[in-house]
Amino acid sequence: MPIYDYSCKKCGVDFSSIQKSAEDSVKCPVCDSEEVQKKISSFNFGGFSSSGYSGFGG
């Protein structure tokens, strides 16, 4: 299941959410608002990330 990063438009908190489906609604864990925006997140693949080598994968 993918993990997505969000930012709440109401209270401004940043959080992550595991989603089973793209149709699942996402609520802010702090203020319970559904006014959230999906953020672009970095990922790690094969030992490299957006910031360079992570040391993973030898």
C-alpha cells in the first residue's frame, strides 16, 4: 500500500497517510478536516534518493 504525504489547508499540519485505494478520503489527524492537499514526496529506489546515495543496497 502506498504512503502519501499531505498538507492540511485548514490548520497547516503536514502528515503521511497509507491508502488502500485512490478513492479513500483523507482527513487531517489534527483537525479532522478533509481539506488536504497531496504533496510531492521523495522516494528511495536502488540505494539512491533525491539527495544522493543512501548507502542502501551495497
